[in-house]
Amino acid sequence: MKYYFAPLEGITGYIYRSAHASCFPGMDRYYSPFLVPHQNRDFDTREKNDVLPEHNRGYTLIPQILTNRSEDFLRLSAALARYGYREINLNLGCPSGTVVTRGKGSGFLTDPDALDRFLSEVCSGFEHLHLKLSVKTRIGWESAEEWPRLLEIFSAYPLSELIIHPRLRTDFYKNIPHMETYEYACSHTPLPLCFNGDLKTPENIRDLEQWFPQTKAVMIGRGLLETPDLVCRMRGAAPAGMAQLENFHGQLLDGYCTSISGDRNVLFKMKEFWAYFGKNFPGKEKELKKIRKAQKLTVYREITASLFADA
């Protein structure tokens, strides 16, 4: 089984990825938070920093693009190719209201004909760029009945991989994944498939392997944010000890302190991290609340040092 780290906007940037890859080796791929094409430049400063090869050493990164315009996708893909990337991922999964109202992300799924034209133009352009195209998608907008038509479109193109999150846009991240749609895909497309959604424990992953033995890759997001050594466990390692978790936290904090100015900005990033990582500290709600309220890095360091020492 191959294991991919799902992109999460604002969290899994290169600083997080580098710290995670250093402390918990074994991920086959990381995917970048989505890049958005700009009119007069390839990347803004944040995006450029996130995909620079020198910021992504030691692991495989697949850049992801969010757009519904083939010419923009091709232009940005060409810029990524100049950095040495050989595969680009199309985001058809983001359910955010500000994204879907522009017909992007999972909003693009509401217009299958336009999506078909987009994929035709991109795949034609990728032949000249010598790039591979993968797609991360939901199964439709509001009904699972949309899925067969969408899968038929995807199957008409030489995608390197189809990553399926079997939820509708209207599900957001709630409700139970529509597993029957993934089962349908397993028997109705020749494309290599990757499963994404609600994989938070080794048991979840083993169950999926048993139900769908033809699945050779899984993408994990929130499960890895909560349990950063999840894939290490799947590869036979013992659960991470507190020293390993503390080392991961320390590398992440050092990375943010080096690249971000101001206590407030660093603490904002670390508080996002603790919203998931705090799961590793049951019964420590008082200390976790202090972290959420911290306004100074000196105070934050004292709180977290005590928390790790007492865990």
C-alpha cells in the first residue's frame, strides 16, 4: 500500500511537511495545498516558497492546482515543470463556499461538459509538457447519482491516478462516506485508484484493504494531523513515544520561528497545529486551553515544555 499525505490549506505547507518527513519517514507522497493561477505572475511569495525544490528535499511533493480554466492550468503547470515537477494534481474536492461559487474545486463537478473539455485540453497540453495528470475529486455536488457520469469522463483520459473522496460537496466533511460509489469505481474504470476519507486509525486502513484489495494507495489528511506516526505504525513501527512527538513539535516550532515574524503569527500557526495534535494529550484540557490563550512565545514555550514533561 502507498500512503499519501493530503493537502490541508494553511497547515501542511513546506515547514510542516519537512518536519513531518524528518520525524516520521515512510510517506510515499505529500500533496501541496492548492495553488491558484495569477494573471501577471506564476506564484505569489507564499506559493513560491511552498513549491521551491530546496524547500521540499527528502520527500516527494505533488503540486496541486485549483482552477477551471485549462489555459491557466497549463501555464502554471509549465512553471512547475521548470522546477522539475513531473506530475500535477487537479483539485476537484474543495467544498469551500468561496471556491465553489466560482465553479472551482467541487463546484466544477456541477458542469460535467465543461469538465470534459477542460480535461481534453489539459491532457493534450500535457503531452507536449511531458507531464502526468492526477485528479482528486468528490463524487458529485448533491447526489451520488452524479457519479457514474463523472467517472465516465475521468475514465476517458490517461490520468496517472484518480483520488476519490466519496463524499458530495453538500456533505462537506460530515456524514458517512458513500462507499458504494467507491465500490462502483473499482469495477467501472481502468484508472489507478486512491481512496481518501475518514482514515484515522490503523484499523480503518486495514478494513479498507480488506474491503477493496485492488486499492493500492490511500490519502490521509486529518488522521495524520491527529496521529502523525499513523503511517509508521502501518509499516510496523511501535507507536511514537512522547520524546518523538516533542521532537516533531520542536522542529515545527523552530521552522515557523525562522520563517515567520512576530509572536502572534507564529502562535496562530501553532494553535492550528494543536487543534489536531492535542488529541495525543487526553486529560490535559486545562493545559491545552492555556495554549489556545497564549499571546507570547515565551509563555507558549513554558506551557508546552511542562505539558511534554508531565505527559
